[in-house]
Amino acid sequence: MMAAQVNGAGITFQVGAVTALFEVRRRTASYAGLDGSLGPGRVYDVAEDGRRFLVNVLVDDQVAPPPITVVTNWTATLR
């Protein structure tokens, strides 16, 4: 993920220094649906304040997925 310094105050739009923000293993465009196969989609999003990113990344295949806990009849515990 890259960032660039920009200046749009003058007559022409100027792009300054480009720097790397962080490295990610993004999912492909076809996985995210950007090629039209799965409908519209994005592989990342930026918070309104620009300080945080949510990125759909590839996970290491060697790591076991976390367990899923399903709670049934959970309303009975409210009594």
C-alpha cells in the first residue's frame, strides 16, 4: 500500500514523493469480485480519518482456522 504527497492548489495537480505505508498480501481482484465474477467488491477500505485500513488479506494456509462456537437456546440464559 503506497501513499503520495499531492498539491492541487495551483493550476496543475502535482504529485510529490511516494512512500510505502505497509506491505500486504491482498486477495486477487477476481476473488474480491472486481473482475465482475462475484459482483462489486473491494479488497480494502480506509477509515474516514485516514488513519486506519481494513484489508482483506490472504491467510497462511499452514495455520488452522479458529474454532467456531455456536450457542443454541441462548435466550434461556437471560432468565
